[in-house]
Amino acid sequence: MYLSPVIPDIALWLLCACFACVMLLAAIYFFRVNTVVNHRRRADAERPDKPEADYLAASVIIYSQGDADALREMLDAVLAQDYPAAYEVIVVNEGESADVRDTVSMLRATHSNLYLTFTPEGVVNLSRKKLGITLGIKAARYDIVVLTTTAAEIESPLWLRRIMRPFNKDNNIEVVLGFAYVDADEDHSYGRRRRAFDYVADSVRWLGVAIAGKPFRGTEYNIAYRKSAFFKNKGFARRLNLHNGDDDIFISEIANRNNTAVELSDESMVRLRHGNHPRIFNERVLRRLFTEHFIKRRPRLLLPLTGWLQIIAILCGVAAALYSYPNMQAAIAAGVIITCMWALDIFIWRKAMKAMKSRRLFFTLPWLSLSYPLRRFSRRIRSRFGKQKKYTWD
């Protein structure tokens, strides 16, 4: 083995390809991942609160599946919101529930803006979630509806104020996309680092393009839109045959560059209950990947491309080193390029994990970033051919 500045042309071209992959990777990180991080950082610092008189009335719709304890916590937080305009709270429970009725009745004695409705029993060949949301929107008195579920926890008394901030009487904002973060301290099971990274990577994927003016989905735990946009689109009529899709297929139909805002202030975020539990995480990811199949204008390549670029960069670097062996000059150059790539992974994704209130990772980040597209490809196949409920007749 020896060192010589004379490198074979093929090895030199392989090193150039390796370097080009890293440069393209850095560009994607800058235009997608770093965009979300900067938007999150500016959410409060550069966007001061607007005058209280400019806030619009809102209808908060809470979807419940019979968990009275979780509903009580949610209602305590929503009814205590520091909101300068009128708002009502509509609980939509899936089916009849005596515990839910008692919980709402007890609070309604002191809160006249609280209402309860149930989805009918025995509903078949129809999504109960979509039916419940439709009933809640039809019952809402105000033009703007804010949707969440009892699977989330509202931690700030300013949540409603922040999620309603982009709406004005004179602007054309019809959709506001919020965020639900996962508390890393709740997850102690095997694979917790992988789940934390994948949740943040998936979130950055849809938040980044929404900030760039190409929204295609939101999160069912924290979203707001105008009733007029809902009825203009005929609600969920185009995909009533699917169990899910109320926060991605529907949002892709009504959201666009001019009528959508992304709200990522700290107070606007909600915490997702048991979000990193292995079973719940897998079900949510598979459900999302299946419904995304019906969205035409979703990002297909950019963020998942990062992992493939890293794989190509490593292969080119190894090939260059082997081709020029025993001259170690190409091997050293390839090692420097790949080390810089891994350092870039750690630097960018640590910032993103912090911004999304997730687990702070370090040495595992290069591997998790490299293998992300492989995991996503595997889950996409499982989502298409798995046994989870997809259609309303399942």
C-alpha cells in the first residue's frame, strides 16, 4: 500500500459521483429538513400575536371512541383555553357511551358552550370516523372548525389561540396544519430510536412541502379548516369507501399554496398519547402509507431519495478505493467525503429531532437516515397487502 496523487480516471469519476451525491443530499436537507427547523424556530420569534379583536369564532370538534378519562382531560384543557373570541366544543363519540355522556353532562353544567353527539350504532359500509366528523361539522355554529381527538393531549392554554392565528376575516386562509409530537420518554421498548426517527422524518416530509406551498396532508390530532371548504368539496364523498383519509386525502383535495398555513409554534403543538408504542406506531404508519396511495400530488422522491443517495455515495466510495488499490489516496478521499456525509446527517437530524420535540439521537442517526427508505419501502408493501382494515366493508 502507498499514497500517490495519481488516481486512475475511473476511480476519480467514482469519487466525483460520491461527492455529487453528498452535495445533492445537502441541498435536499437545506430545502426540506432545514426549512421545517427554521419555520419552527420563527414560529413565535418573528410572528407576534395579532390583536384580540381580529380573532374569529371557532368550533372545536373532539372525536372520541368511548375513553371517558381521556375525554375528561381533553375537555378540561379545551374549556380552559385563553381565547379572546367565542368558541364552542363539540364532542363526537363513536357510538353510544354512558360514561362519555356522564362526563359531558357534568361539565356542561358550568360550560354552556359544550355539546355532545353520537354516531349511530350499527353503521356498516361507512367510515365511522368520517361520519362523526361530518356530524360535528354540520352541528358547528361557526365557520372555522378545529379538529382533534382524545388520542392527543393539549398542554398549553394558548393552543386554540395559536392554531386560529392564521385565520382572518379578509384573508384567503382556509386550512391550518398543526403538529402532534410524540413524547420520547413514554417509549422504552426495543426499536424506540428507529420509531422516533421515522416519525420525525415522516413529519418533516409533509411539513416541508406544506411550507414550500405544496400541502398534501395534515394530522388528525391538530388541524383546522373552514366549513365552507368542507362543504364545497362535498366533504369526504370522494373516498367514502375508505376507513381513513380524513386528514390526508381530504386535505390534498382542499389545500393549496394560497389557502394553507402551517402553524408550528410551541403552544400550538399537541402531545400524542402512546404515539411511540410499537403496535400503535406500526398501525398508524401502515394506515398512512395506504391512504397516501390515493393522493396524486404527494412528494414521491425528494426526502426518501436521501437514503438512496447515501447508499450510492458509499458504494461509489468503496468502488473507487478498491479500483485504485494499493494506492490509498482514493480510499482516504472517499473516507473524508463519507465522514462529512455522516456528520451532515447528525447535524441536520439532531436539529430536526429537537425542533419536533423528539428523542435526541447522535451516533445512530447516520444508520437510521441511510436505512429510512428501505424501511419505508417495506412498510409500503405491507400497507398494500397487509390484513389491516382499509375499506369500509373489511
